[in-house]
Amino acid sequence: MSQKQYWKGLEELQNTAAHQEVVDNEFKEPLPGISDSLLDATTPRRDFLKFLGFSTVAATLAASCEMPVRKAIPYAIKPEDIVPGVPNYYASTFVDGGDYCAIVIKTRDGRPIKVEGNTLSSITKGSTSARVQASVLNLYDKARLRQPMMDGKEATFDAIDRGLQSALASNTKPVYLISSTIISPTSKEVINQFLAKYPNAKHIVYDAVSYSGMLLANEASYGKRALPSYHFDKAKTIVSLGADFLGTWLAPVEFSKQYSAGRKVTAKNLEMSKHYHVESMHTITGASADMRATCKPSEMGAVAVALYNAVNGTAPSLPSKKLNELVTKAAADLKKGNGMVVCGSNDVNIQTVVNAINSAINANGTTINWAVTSNYKAGIDSDIVAATEAMAKGEVGAAMILGVNPAYEIGKKFADALKNVPVRVSFADRMDETAQLCNYVVPDHNYLESWGDAEPKTGYYSLMQPGIAPLFKTRAYQDSLLAWSGSTTTYGDMWKNYWTTKLGGQSNFDKALQDGIVEPAGEMPMGGGTFAGNIANATAAIAAMKPTSGMEVVVYQKVSIGHGGAWSNNPWLQEMPDPITKATWDNYACVSPKKAKELGEELTGITEVVTKKRVIKLEANGQTLMLPIVVVPGMHNDVVAVALGYGRDAQIGRAGASGTDKLKGDFGGKNAYPLVGYNGQTFTYNAAAKIEKTDATYEVGITQTHHSYEGRPIIHEFTLEEFSKDPNALLKERGEEIAKYSVVPWGEHEAHGEKKEELATQEVEEGFRKEGTLYPNYEHMGIHWGMSIDLTACTGCGACVVGCMAENNISVVGKTHVLKSQEMHWLRIDRYFSGMPDDPDTIQTVFQPMMCQHCDNAPCENVCPVSATNHSSEGLNQMAYNRCIGTKYCANNCPYKVRHFNWMDWNGADCFDDNQYEDGRRDDLNDDLTRMVLNPDVTVRSRGVMEKCSFCVQRLQDAKLTAKKEGRPVKDGEAKTACQQACASDCIVFGNVNDPESEISKIRKDNKERVFYVLEQIHTLPNVNYLSKIRNTDEIWAGNEEKDGLYKAHI
Amino acid sequence: MHLKYESIVREPLVDGDKTYANVTEDIVRPIEQKPGRMWYVGFIFSLILLGFGVFSVVWEVYWGIGVWGINRTVGWGWDITNFVWWIGIGHAGTLISAILLLFRQGWRTGVNRAAEAMTIFAVMCAGQFPIFHMGRVWDGFWVLPLPNTRGPLWPNFNSALLWDVFAISTYFTVSLLFWYSGLIPDFATIRDRAKTKFRKRMYGLASFGWTGTAKNWQRMEALALVLAGLSTPLVLSVHTIVSFDFATSVIPGWHTTIFPPYFVAGAIFSGFAMVQTLLILSRRILNLEDYITIGHLEAMNKVIVLTGSIVGTAYLTELFMSWYSGVLYEQEAFKWRILGPYWWSYWAMMTCNVVSPQLFWFKKLRRNVPFTFIMSIVVNIGMWFERFVIIVTSLYRDYLPGSWTYYSPTWPEIGFYVGTFGLFFTCYFLFAKYFPVVAVHEIKFILKTSGEGQKKRMDSIEQKSTEEFLHEQMEHAHH
């Protein structure tokens, strides 16, 4: 190797003397700043250390002072597909156990903020429910586990995998995988791989609220342990025996859509299904029914048998006249064809009778489809009971719990049994009642973080893709199971592989992923079934069931909270008023007005405002519960109903937790699962009960105190017959109110005045708008937004209420403030009962969604001293939050009482420090994590300002801007309000009324016989119209002094 | 213009045989003395109430209006009830000083000073409520039509609340001027009697260099008349405009044209009752029975029975009109007032305001001091309920039964009200200590005609024959 010489300059190369001097004397000039005295000082080093120490301490002190933490993500390198401020949408699938909904996730800057229905799905058709709408909040639930746990301590997945695999390897006893119904085909494959790895493993499926009775009855009747597809849209006669199919039974999202399709009445199209309903309590399905009767839950079998006999020609002899009447009429209608009977009972025999009826009326193949079965529920109760027993006996080596919470739902029996299992694994997303008993907790992703799929109906698939990367150290349960079965592939790969293969290529896969659904083309095939059940045995078994003489308890699911689960800790759902009781934050004992009177709590127009409810002692199924009573007209007089999902453990989250506070007493409701019994075959959700009044009281936050609409013309109800005979009745009634003000006696229109009609025609409406006031008329050019709400279609389910909360960042106020009527819902659903309070069979219930009516002559606008609320040229009543000083005059002067005031600093938007409202249960909403759900397009309101429905003005602006960029007018349907989109029953139509081709204009024209405006006569000129309630029944009670006892007594 | 003779049949307005010196001495002495124990007790008690009020308001401003019980349906509760109540009370003072001055009612001299002070303090108390009922009180100044940097952003001149701002601020200003201008000669009297330098200086400043010249008096009289002329329409306008807060709305029970006269009558009714309460206490504690006589109390009781009857008629008219209107919502609003969950407030109002004042038709009761005192309190309780009934029971059950609810006050709301009593009485105690509670110069003005001593000296004149009397009096008048 050659000795290469490198040099920096000629001086170095030549190595001159001058250079040598430079090299020797590095600092040839004296160093500035360092005087000799400093360097020569005795302790310069010490001084240096002093300076160092001082400055370090100073820096530490300065750094430890609280500085505002600014969290901004600079998009220096812009991620692909993300434009700040522009939302992205991903088709996905909502799954909770067997509850299914095809959805589209709206993400903003990479975080899901809203869930909408996927209109491409032929099953849910773009519908959602309150729970689907609220599910996005579960993603940001503060109580979610942030890492896996082993023996109560944080652990890594590696450690868990190692520990668990060795534990399972050394285990000789069977492994039980206990899960909810799983409708994902790939997950089922994963489970099969896992079961194959551990030969003595067993998969036990059970549902928190069971449908075993139906599954077993169907197996016996049709040879298939499956659920058929129901076609409520094709049914002319629907008979429901306690099935709350619009609220909680099986697939309410799917059924609501179908049901409403069969009830779109206009003066020209008078086709409407007839819905008979028998139930023990009062559900929203009962409220929508055309004819409703109540029975004790123990009599439901007898009613089914009576209906079966009636269909076969025998007159019924049931305990109440109304039941007999209903059964007779229903049977007659069912025989006409296109009928359908559904039943909410979990009893095999009752379901067998129902199958027999459906077979007898040829429902199979017309309204009930056996060609495409539903996979929503597959749990068999005896399996879990047997599994619990096996566990109790110590016969089980490992229990893995997936998607269910048996320690809460089955209770102490399961919790005790689980203690005898050496390896206990939970996939729960939080430390729920069961996970607390497990030695391995391997949290699964939230569904919005997951890849996956669903097969809600055989052959009908739906793909699930994440809207966000996992927030925490969680792992898809499929990955955990694959890892434990020794597989090296990940679930993601396996899933993609499965679908690419199944769909035949990447491009098909991409398309399917974008659409979110994979469905066979064309109409859903229809197929019948041959009934082969033993009807004689079933009727005999039903006859042998002794009806009880005293009170009975029904355990039911609330539309909001459902079976419990993560929903219990969802503040949106907790504060969503129950559709029937309008109560929030608690469960309670629903009793009829008559029973309440016996308990010394008579419901009157005066006592209705009392928030302190009497507590009763409820004994059933060997359990005792202390619950406040809530009076519900329409409850059977001998029935008390209690909702599931309450009385949760503190660790499932602050909103859902129950307990006793030193100052405030009990909170969070009581667990009603212990009231669920087991009849040796299936779980029973009703039992004989004993109730006893106590002296204690408990406050229940109820948002609506008055039950009757007092016969006021704010709702118009007609029977189908009345409507078909005189479709113009409503137009006449409106005309009487407004026609005389639509012309001025001295005006040019005197000629019109002569032939002044009593009908509220378009001309009269226009005249009323112009002449009903002293002020000049404002011409709305361009866009004029309007909304139409169909009272016939509205089921009161509350999806719109929660959808509105999610879209508009509506504050949750907590129970304390609900008690003071200070809740914030921009959209409320007024629920009115009519009928005799003592006779539940007479109760008719109607729902009226009520939000800002965007009056063109708004009483709120002219009273604001600072013009904080004013009118847009597009007919919107708008709020300038910044300008509002909070006199509340506008709220007082709003005849609809739809304005809501920010009573407290609900979300830390206030200029005062540390005055954010906290009550212990709603507070997690203000956590940084939970605030990720906020819609950045909508201002978070500060304390002391008024707010109200804006018609989702941010969406309207968005649609207008898109149209403007494309240089065209806004098309109808481009701007949709959140409530409209959430609605499963297509009640809400929104659009530009100045566009004659828009859907809203068409409704107001083509269905004008049903159009009315609330409080039209006070000349507020609302931009929201309602369509009258048409009930396919004999008589409307409301406002009839003799038949509407609630009106007469003003309750 | 001013007769020196007044018949002995007329009740004297000043009891006892007083000289001008006596009058000055009686009224000014309490100012120059150390206050009594009762004054200290009362004053400290008032300060405690005021402190609690301040605490309640701070609590409310810091946490938000949500600490009160008002809600989405009943947006105004105790706050505006108390506002209207205090404003109503504030009416009597100006009415007594202005309208009675124009009507030459000599008896007003004994009571006008205290009544005007009461007016000012009551308006101060009233003003707190609309200010602190605002959700964002720090932005409250936006109601003022000030040139601003927020763009061409002005208040909404259509809003009755804005009219309120103008009406009340004007009323307060004029009342204050009126009251103060009357005080000037009396301050000068105190100044002239003052024995300490400090007092002399302070009252000297307060009396604006009053020297008591004829020109001084002439200007003061002219000013009093001008201000009386200004205040008279204000007495009527303030409560009229306050009533517009309700009358210009669309809420059944509020939207009614009877409100202006009804509110004004009610305000005078409650104002006189409050004057009675204060004067009965003041005359006793400050030994002013000779100046604030039973005759004064009776005169005011007469006003009470008159206005009480007007108010009662208004209540019945309202009921009639609601039925006669044929409007369902109007009829039901009144039905729910009387029979709904707030039935007790309606009946409390009816009993206190309509039934009980009718007892004042009996002269014996009108002249009974303890009874008058009790009635004065009862009337003000009734008038408080009237405002509560109008505000809360109109709102709680209006158009849509789905929105109906109930309202109960919470402690900060009650504390706020209690606090305004603290403010009122703190001011009143300070006033009673430092200001002449009875208008010295005005008493002197009527002393020589309406004083008891003077009347006694009328005996000899009264016994004269008609001719003699005429001759003498005519001559007198000619001089």
C-alpha cells in the first residue's frame, strides 16, 4: 500500500518555520473575555460549578412552571389522502354481538368523529340507531384498557402469549371460548383454527339477551337452528306478541326501515300495514302499533295459542276483552294473506306456536324468508348454563371470554364458577365485571380500529375497515387467537387473503372495501319453510304454565343502553331520554298509573312535576331490588318493568358506574340481570314478583313531565278511515285558523276575500304569510331551507337525538342538571300519551320530534337586545354565540321551547379557569381523549350563551361550497341534516323549498293533506312542517274528553 | 298661592306646637348624635345580608347560571321577579315627590324624602337582577348603544329589554337629581349647625354653597317643578316599559295590552306599602311621630286601597279576557296559573293583593299603626307573588305540553334576593344616619298652615263671624 501523504496547504507540505510556529502556538492571540485574573483566580472551577448549578436550577424551575401545552400536528409532510379540514369517509360495519349495521365512518384529520349509515346496504339501507350513532364515543372511552394485563398488572403481548401458551400447553382440561354471537366469517375461521389446536376446546356462544327460544323452536319447526329474514315492508298485517322490533328486538335498524316503508300514506296512496301489538310493558313498537293490548308476560303463551286457534277458526277466550278483540281481528286480517307474526318471548313453546301461526297464514315465503336466514343471534342458553356448571365443578382448564360479560349478565353463579378455572382470559375493552376476575386481559380493538367482516344474513356480507390506527396497546382478538394457536399469519393478512380470493382479485376487493358490502345482485331471494313442529305438545306445555296471580316483573332493554356492555358508560346514551319514560341516567321500576295509585303515588297534573320518586322493594327470582317507580301509562296494571344495563361496577367507567355516594346517596341504577330466570331450557325475562312500597325516595331525571297534549292542535291524528273519507279535514282545520288573515279587507285581493275558502291552499298560505302581519314580507330568493317530519313514520327511537349530539357537539349535562330541566338536546322527541290511565289497553302514544322551527317570523329574534340571534336570507334562524350575552329572553319567547342555554361551563370553553362543571359521571367527556370526538366544524359553546338547532348549518355550507366550486347550484339531497341521516324510518326530509323538484317541495305539494305547521296561527312562519299521524285503527282517543282520561285529568 | 289659613277640621300635618327651631332640632339632631344601639344592630345585620348576597352573586358569576334553578322552559325565575318587584317599589318615591307636588298635596312633605331615598335604593337593587341574570355579565355593556370597534354592531332597538335599559337608567338619573336637589337646603342647615370642621366641610360640599337667598330658593323651587314635570311621565313610563318585556312577547299570560296600567298601579301599590313599612319603623326609631303622623299613614293607606282595587280589577279583567279571547292557549295559561302545580302562588297573590287591602275601607284600620305595618308587608308579599305568577306561571306551561316543567329556586338565587335587602337596608341605614329623613325645609313650608300649634291658634279666628273672617283673610291675602 502506498504511503499517501495528505496535506492542508502548501505551508504544511513544505513545513516552513512559520508554519511550525503556528502549530506550536495554537492560541496566538489572547482569548477574548478570559482575563488572566479569572484564569488565575483561586477557584475559577468552583465559580463555574456555581454558575452551572444556578443556571440548572433556574432552568429547572422555569421549566417546571405550568406552560400551556400546545398540541398541533404540523403536516410538514402531508399524509396521503388527508387534507386538513376535509373529512374522509370509510365504509365499515358496526357490530356489537349480533347487532349489525352497515356504516360509513366520517374521519377528520385521521380521527373518526361520526358514524353514518351505509346506503348501499340492502339490509340496513343507510339507517342507524341511537347506539350506532353513539358508538363513535365508545372509541374514545376513557375507561378503555390501554394495555394488556396479566394478573392485574400491565404486561406485554409477548409476555402474555408466552405465559398463556405455556399455561394452555400444560393444561389437560378443556378450553372454553365463551363468546357472543359472531357473525364474521373470517373470525369464525380463526376460532376454528384455535379450536383445532386445542382438541378439547369448545366454543360456547351465548347472547346477553337471548333468542334461544326462537332458535330452538325454528330447529324443531323447520329443521334449521336459524332465524329467518323478516320483511316488514311486505307485510300487510303485522302481529307482534311482545317483540319490540322497532326498538330492541333482533334487528331494529333493519326492521324500522322496512316497517316505515309499509306506512307511507298519502291521500292518493292509502295503503298502510296494520300492526297489532300485545305486550306487557310499553315499548316504542307498542306506541307505533295500530291496535295494542296488554297482557301479563305469563299470559303471552295463552295469547299465542289463542291467536293460533283464532286463525284456525276458534274464538279466543282470553282474560281481557281487548285481547279477545285484538286476537279476533288480527286473525281475520292475517288470514287475508301477507301477514306476519313475531314474538319476543324466549320460550320455545311459544315460539313454536308462533311458527305454527306463520305457517298457517302462509307467511313463510311471503313475509318471512327462509331462503336467506339471519345470523344475528346464535346463542343457546343451555350451553352456557352447562358450561357454568362444568366450570363450577372444576372441569374446565381455561375460559376465554369474548364480547360478553357473563359475570355481570349471568351473575354471581358464573363469577363463582370462573374462580375454579385456572386460566381465565378476557378480551374485554375495559375492566368489566368479568375481566376483573381474569388473570389475562387482552383487550380487543374497538370496532372502529378493526379490520373485519360480517355476514348478517347468509350470503350477504359487509366489510369492516378501521377509521383510525389503534389508540392503545390493544390487539385484535383474532390475532390473539391466531398467536395462541401457533399460527404465524396475522388476522389482517388472513382476512385480506380470504376476501381477495373470495372476490376474485385485488380490484374487486378494493371495490368491495370501498362499498363496504358484498351482496348478491338483485332482489333478495324468497323462500318458505314447511312447519314440522309439534304444535300439540307446545300448546299443552303452554297450558301447563300456571299464570301467576300477583305482580310480574319484566326485564327489558332500553333503546339507549341495551344489554349493557360499553353502552352503559356512554354519556350520550345515558343522557338520551328513554323514548317512553323520558328518563335519563337511571333504571327504575316502570308501573302503571293504577298501580302507582295503589302505592300511594297517584299521577296527577300536580304530582307529575315531583322529581323525587318513591322507592319500592321488588322481590323476584329470589332477588330483592330497591328501585324508584316511574309511572308509565300503557303498562299492564300487574306488571313492573326494569331495564338492563345498569348497576355496573365502578371500573367500567364513570358514566355507567353505580354505587353510593356519601352526600348524594345511591346512583347509577340497579342491575336487573339477577331477575332473569332459567326454565331448564332457556332464560326467562319475566318472573312472578312482589312489590312493596318503602318510605325512601330517589330522584329520577325525567325530561318530559306532562303526558297529554291536552287536545291542542299541535299534533293532528287521524285514523286511516277518517283520512281516506275526508283527506281535506286537516286543510280545512288549518284554513279556519289562517284563511281569514290571508287577505286584508281593504286590499286589492278583495275579490279573493269574497270566495275565501276554508282550505289552507298554497294561495292562502302565501296570503297568510304576507297579510298576517303588520310588517313587510321578506322575499326569500335563492335557497330557502325547509324540513318535513312524518309523525306516522316516527317511532321515537332517538337515533336522531344522538346523531344530533354527535354532529353538533352537544353537551351532556349530567343527572343533576337534567333534574333541573337544564338539558341541552337541540332535538327532543316529545312523547304524548292519550287514553284512560287505568286501562293500559286504551293508551295511544305519539312522538313528535321537536327542534328549532327556524321561523321566518321568529319571536326569539326581535327580543334579543343585542341581535345575537337573527335570520339568514336562506330562512335559517342563526345564533351568533360570540354576540350572545345570555339574557334568555329568546328562550322564554320561543313558543316551542327549543332553545338551550349553556347553564354551566360544560366543556371548558369558558374564559374562567377551573370552573368546568363536574358531577362525577359526565366528566370524562371533557378528557382530552374523549374530546377527539368533537366535530371541528362546530363551535364548542362557552358558558352563558344560548344555542339551538342550526339545521346543521356546517353541512349546508359544505354542500354549498362544493357546488360553488363545481359552478352549479346545490342539488337536492346533497345537504342532509344529521337527524335526517340518522333516522331509520325516513321521517325527516330536508331540502330547498324554493326548488320545486326537491323532495321537500314534493312532499309539501303531494302530501299537502297531511302537512301542518305547529302553532301556525301565531304567525311564526316555521320552516319545519309535520305530516299528520295516521293510525290504522278504529278511533283516536286524543282530545276526546270521554276516552282520553289523561286529557280529562290533565296529566 | 299659599294660604296662611287652613281649617282646623283638616288634620294637622305636624303634631305638637313646633317652631322652626324645633323642626330643625328634631330632624337634624339624630344626624349629629351618635347612632343608637338599634342602628348598629340593624346596620351590621344589613351588611351581613349584603355580604351573603355578594357571595351568592360571585358564586353564580363564577360557576354559571346553572347554579340557579331556572331552566330551558322557565328562563326567568326569581331574578326577574325580584327585578320587577324592586322596580315597582321604586315607584312610590317619585310618585309622592313629583305627582303629589304637582297636585299640591301638602301631606307629602312628611314622607317624600324617605320615599325618594327608598326609590333610589330600590332601583339600585332592581338593577342588579337584569345585570347578573346575564349569562355573560362581562359583556353586558353590549346593550348600550356605544360606538364600538365590533363593526357597525348596535343593539337591537326592537327589543323591549333594550327599552328597559334606557327607561331604568333615565328613571334612576332623574330620581337621583330630584332627591338631591331637595336635599341641598337641608344639607346647608346641617352645615350651619355643624360643630366639627369635618362635618362642616362635608355638608358644605354637599350643599353646593347654598346660602338661602331668595334667588337660591326661587331657583330651587323652579328646578323642583321642572324635575317634577320630568319625573311624572317617567313614573308611568318605567313600569310601562318593564311591562313591555312581557307584553311584547308571544307567550300566553304575557302577551296582553292591559299590562302597562296594570303594572303601574301594581307598582304604586307595592311602593306605598314599602314606604309604609319604612316610615313606620323610621318614625318610631328616630322619634319623628310628630312629623310623620297617623294622618300621613292614613293618606297612604287610602292610596293602597285604591291601587289594590285597581290591581284586583286587572286580575279579574285578565281572567275575563283570557276566556273572552277564545284563544285556547290563553285560556289554558290562566287555568294552569290557578289550578296547576303553582296554584298556591296564585292564591297567595289574590289573598295578599286583592282581599286583604280591602280592609282599609275601615277608617279604624287605616289609622291603626301595627295593622298598617302588617298590611304593608302582606301587600309586598302579594306583589312579589304577582310578579312570580306572571313570570313563572306563564312560562312553565305554555304552548307545547312536551316542554312543560317546574322550577324551584336554589340557594344562590335566594341569596341574591336576600343580598338586595342587604343593599337596600345598608343604604337606608346610612341615609337615616347622615341625611335628614324628613325634608326640613318642606316641613317648615307647611308648618305655619298645617302644624298643630298653628291650628290651635286658629281657634280665635274660627270663632269669628263670617264677615270678620272674610275681611281679615281677604286682607291677608291681599297683602
